[in-house]
Amino acid sequence: MKNWLIMAKKQRWHNAYLFIAPVLIALGLFRIYPAIQTLVFSFFKVNIVSRKYTWVALKNFSLLLEDLTFRRALSNTFVYAFYIVLMSALIALVLSSLFSSKMKLGDVYKAAYFVPFITSTVAAAVVWSYLYDPRFGLFNMILKLVGLPGRGWIASSRDAMLSVIIFSIWKTLGYNMVIFLAGLQNIPDMYYEAATIDGAGPLTIFFRLTVPLLAPTIVFVVIYNTILALKVFDQVFVLTSGGPAKASTTVVLELYEMAFLHYRFGYAASMAFVFFIMILVVTVIQYAISSKWEVQY
Amino acid sequence: MTLARVSRMTGRILLHISIVTFGILMIMPFYWMIVTSFQIPQNLITFPPKWWPQPPTLEHFKEATQQAPFLLYYRNSLIVANIHVFSCILLGLLAGYAFAVYRFPLQGFFFVLILSTLMVPIQVTSVSLYILMSRFGWIDTFTGILAPDIASAFSVFFMRQTIKSMPKALIDAARIDGAGELRIVFTIIAPLVKSVMATIALILFINSWNDFLWPVIVINSERLRTLPVGIAFFKDPFHINFGSLMAATTIATMPMIFVYLFLQRFVIKGIATSGLKF
């Protein structure tokens, strides 16, 4: 009997490794190994054709420091992330707390807010590139209808980033609302009933009750939107291609162009390194905050 | 009617108006896309804009389908998304079962290792992943598109959580009856975690369907283009015909939107419970 148990245990060990092996191999080969190699490549000059790797120490990074376009990409990415988090999360929070407090949101409205999110970013951005067209686009037509001057939108270096931001708020709003609505559903009704009986107005209820009780969800939405915003690529690629004159370029777009248009893989790897640090910092902050902000109902 | 009731009524009406207005704003780009795709060319440049296709025409759809093989794009997207979903679910089920049921050396290490891949996005790995793929000769092949997404840490994690919450007696009973481990996974565990599998499958499918960065890096030839890549290259910056461009995006987006409308409750519930999309 004892022998049989040991055998069985041994066999299951063996099974366990067999069961996790495919995932480990796939992720190890296609995720972990390239991730480490990218970090290593950032210290090399990589020639992909002759497969020559020349050690250049920190040269890629010193180039990066002087690279004005990359600096522009960094600041654009941060500005973008800031506005997306602020606007998309804030509008979603206000809208979803309005909805859930007074009425059940019908399926039709839900669809209206959520369809942009499930649609492919590329296809939606193509539609918006038409809306943004300075001459025939709907936005300038509407501005003209109400007697306002048209804007350059994606065609002007001043408006390009703004255009990308407005598009992305539209695109992410529905997702944030779903998360907020789910969070709001977890808050017991009795808190609201008690507050109403005590004579609290809607604004007091929002700031003193909804926001504090929703804190973990808010933290999640902020972090999640930040990470997603730092990765911004599809809409910039389609709407502006980072232009005009690099006015709306972002970190991932620069990285993409450096590697896959200019074939400067070592330099692109150093950008990826910087980008990885950015994501890492946000993730660490997430862990630090979310462990502190647990709310028990 | 008291004053309080009147103000409550106006509040409700204002709320309704704001919901409807915001809803219309959200839908407007799709409405304009469809209207434009049916609008005769000369109406596209008139001011004020025509809010309804008068008269409607199929000209742009004809032109769009002549310019690009949308059926092929659909086929490619379906192949990629289905294989992606199937393999992530299958591998996730096996690994999730192992992490939930067995105790083995280095278990914690392997689990953290798998989860750590969530922290390193494809944007970081793409640079050397491309070099690896070219060494394998997988650039511009289906294998190349699929390789980095063949397994998903997200799927492993959710499978483990779900299987861990199930009564262990079930597995023990099956073992006593002499069922092999694989048989337990597929005939006992799998049916029980069906709804979680469906949620994971759905999120993986939407992500794969909309995925752009890696496909655009690895695909060179037209015959492998997925829908997002096809649409992105349909937009030619030097020769813009907005009518056929909107017809193309209508073809590319509307079928998915219709499918979504049928599954909406399920999709929203799935995303609200899992929270993340990877």
C-alpha cells in the first residue's frame, strides 16, 4: 500500500511536468527568451542579414538620450497616457455611477457604449481618419454647420495628438464603464439607502460614498488604462503614422519603425528596454497600491 | 405635484437625455461609416452633408471588393483566431490542472515564470522575436503569426483558479475508479469548467481577431493578411476614395458587430468577471 502511494505520487509529478511542458516551452521560447534577448540586444549593434552582433556597450542608450524624435515620442506617450487615464476613466466613472444609481442601463445603450471597444482598433481608426479629414470629414462639416472654423485634425501637427487622444477616449470608454458598473454592483444598496435617509445629496453620495467604496476598481482602471495607453500603436499607425513631421509619434511606433523599417534592431532593442522599464514601474506601483486599497463590504 | 417631485422628474429627464446623447455620439462614427458606404460619390463632397444615402448605391462595395480580397482576410483571421483560441484553451486546461491539483518541485517558480510573461508585452519582445522567427524561416507564414500566442498565461491562470475551487473528492473518486489523468482532465474537469473556458475563449478570440502589431510585423504577402492588416493597407494615403474606404470598413466590422450583439450579455459578463484582456 505504502509503495503504491509513493509510486502514484511519483507518477503524478511526472504528469505535472508533462502537463505544464507545452505552456512552458511555448512561453519560454516565444516570450521569455525573446524578452531576455531584447534586453541583451540593446547593448549590441545587430545586423540581421549577416547575423553579426557587435558589442557597443551603452552606445545605443547614449544615442537614445540625444534622439530628439525619441524624446518627442516619450513625451507624447506620457501626455497621451495622462489624458486617456484622466478623461476616459473620469467620464466612465461619472456616466456609470449616474446610470447605476437611477436606472438599469438597457441593452441598446450598453451596445452603443461597448461596440467601439470590441471593434478592431485599426478598422475604427480608419473610419475616424475619414471623420477627421479636414476637407470632407464629418467633424469639420459639423463645425462649419454651427459657424465655427474647421481644424486641421490629423493633418496638422498641432491637432494630431489631440485627434489620437479623442479617438482613444471613444474607444476605451465602454470597457471602463463595464468595469465600473461591475464594481458598483458590488456596493450594497443599503449604503445608498442610509445616505439618502440621512439627506445626502447626489454629489455628496458620489464623493463621500461611491468614490471611496469604488477605490479598488478605480485603482485597477487607472493602472490598466495606463499600461494600455503606454502601448499605444494601432491608432497612431492608422491615423497619423506618427506625423505630420513626427508630431504624434509614440514609443512603440518609434520602436516599430526603427526595427522593421530601418532594421536598426540594436537601437530598437534599447527603446524596448526603456519601454519595459516604463511598464515595470507602473506594474510595481500597481502591486504596491492594490495591496493597500482592499475594501471589505 | 410638489417641488421636490418636479426637480426629481427634471433630473431623470436630464439623465435620460445625457444617456441618449452620449449613446448617439458613441454610435455616430459607425452610422456615418454605413451612410457613406451607400452614398453616391458626388454626395460625399457636398455641403451641408447628406445624413441619409440619397439615392443609395452599391458602387463603393463593388469597388472595395474588387480592390481587396476581403473573403481571404476573413478566412485568415478566422484561421488565426480559432487556432489561437483552441491551443490556448487546451494548453491552459492542462497546465491549469497541473498547477491546481499536483504538488511538485519548483511549482511556485514555474507558475510565477508563466505569469511573468504577462508583464513583458509583445512590444518589447517583438524585436528579437522577429529575428528568432526569421532564423526558423517562419516570417510570412501562418506559423509565424501564431507562434507567440500559442499559449497564454492568462488562460493558465484562470483555469488554475477555477479548478482549484472545485471539490478534490471528484478527482479522487475518478482516480479510485481507475481513470487516467488525461481522461480526468477531458471527461470530468473540462465539462465542469465549460463556462470559464467559454469566457477565456471569447476574450482570446476578440484579442486575436483585433490583433495588429505582431501580424503587421510578420506578414509581408497579401495572401496571409488578417482583417486588421488588410484594412490598414487598404487605406492608401495617396489615393483616397472615402466611399470605398467606408465600404471596406463596413465589410470588415459589421459582421463582428452583429455577432457581438447576439452575445452581448455574455461578453459583458465575461469581461466584468475576468477584468483583464490579454
